[in-house]
Amino acid sequence: METKPLVFVTRRIPEEGLNLVREACTVRLWEGELPPPKDVLLREVPACDGLLSLLTDPIDAEVIAAGVRLRVISQMAVGVDNIDLRAATARGIPVGHTPGVLTEATADFTFALLMAAARRIPEGVDYVRAGKWRTWEPMGLLGVDVWGATLGIVGLGRIGTAVARRARGFAMRILYYDPTRRPELEAELGVEYAELEDLLAQADFVTLHCPLTPQTRHLINEAALRRMKPTAILVNAARGPVVDTGALIRALSEGWIRAAALDVTDPEPLPPDHPLLSLPNCVVVPHIASATVSTRNRMARIAAENLLAGLRGQRLPYCANPEVYREL
Ligand code: DGY
């Protein structure tokens, strides 16, 4: 009888994906609520043919080297900055990810963050819960207008573009910065290309949608924050380390910018006593931009399909290191 491939799944994922994997593989599932520690990864991967990972798992060169039988790594996320892609490629291991299916949910959530900070929704909720709501206040909890404001999008990929489509409905002027100029989107959506410095100086809202790479780490540093308007709001639904946290704390406490709304942070998670959490002008939520039932189901299914394709020796439907196929 043919033996099924052995796979390690680093956390319980939606059944829609897990069941597909279970039908074709022998599954070792990490049942912990928190990610498996690295020593668990190092212990599990040597026997495994496949690894289904999450963005919280450090799949570094050491883990990849330990996976002597690994034929595929499939991550249930679009971002793969936690995986050493170069090490995987050098070993001939394709890495799967889940682009596309989370674009609209993440763009919706980006707008939710932007609106929450602009209109001070979390502060309003706290105010009511604290019993402070005694009357209608002519000057209470005043926010800033979103309608007709200028939006600066850093990274006009799938999610950045979906955010631009929403911004058109708010009559916003839309600037974008991206290493690749997108004339077709400029024509279709009326977005205007700007150098990063100009975008930062002009935007009322700056929203980040670039991957985390050595080039984008701390892209929003002290100099960048100081270029922004004192009335501007920063939104980050990309990756925490794109922003220099120390500089952001100073920017928010000293009024270089008005507010920030963060789905992602550095470090992640933030400890409960972290200074960002004591700032009333900072909205922080726990990396939930893709967290809708249907989106997470679709992400799990694609992660399973990538995993199974890799185990069968087929090209992954969504591969984060396509160069692996050239080097084979
Ligand atoms: C991703 O997929 O990279 C997001 O950060 C989580 O959905």
C-alpha cells in the first residue's frame, strides 16, 4: 500500500483546507494556541515531506536545512517575510502563498482603520463605556474629514489598488508611490504617481501596502514621519517593521502627525504595557485585516492546494519563489 506523505501543520486552520490535507496526507498538527517554538519546528521537519506554515513561524535557513525530506512549504498568508526564500530556493523547495483571496477583505479593513482613526471611533467607544457621555457636545471628539482628502498609497499592488478603488468613492485625491510606475492604473483610477517624499508631504492619510523586504524595513522612519503633515494619519495593514516603532511613538506623542491606525506592529504582538497602547491617538488591532470567515476559508484552501501540488511534484498554483523552477 502506498504510504501517504507526512506533513506538519503549524496551527489548526479552517477545515476547508485542513480536510483537503487530511485526505491526502498523514498530518501532524500543532494544537497549541500559540505558534510552535523553533525547537519544535526543528524536531518536526526532518521527517516531513511538506510543511504548512503561518506568518508567525520562523522558517529560517536552519529550519529549512533541517527539513531534509521537505518537498514543499505552503504558507497560509500572502506575505512570506518569515520564510528564508533564498534558502528554500537553493534547496529546490517551492514556497506557496495565498495572494488574491484576501485583497478585498484587507482593503475593506484598511478603510475601516482609516475611518476609525479619522473619526476617533475607538475613543468614542471608550468614552461611552466610561460613562462620560452626558450630552451632545458641539466640540467633543472632533475628527477630520475623509471625503475629498488626499490619500497617499505606498505600494500599489493588489491591495493598494483595491484601497484606491474604495478611495474613489470618497472623492479622494489619490497619490501613490511604488518602485514600479503603473500608467494603466493612473489612467483607469486617476491615481497620481509621486516620489515618496512628495507623497508624505502632501497626503492627509498615508496607507502602507508594500511587502516587508530589506528595502522597506523602516521605510517610515523619523525622517519620513517628520515629512508628514501634523494633521496626517498613518495606516499600516502591511507589516509592522515597515514602520520604525520608536520614531512612531515620538511622532504621535509630540504631534508630528495626528494619529495612526495599525493592524500590524513591531514587535508583534505588542506587550500590554507597550507605550503605543497608552496613546489615545493610536488605534491598534491584532493583525486581523484578512479575518473574515470566507477569506480565511479561501486562504486555507489555497494553502492546502499549494501543499498538495508540491507533494505531487506539480507546479504550485501560487508560488512565492517561482525562480525555484528555473533553478531545478
Ligand atoms: C498575510 O496574508 O500576509 C496577512 O498579513 C494575513 O492575512
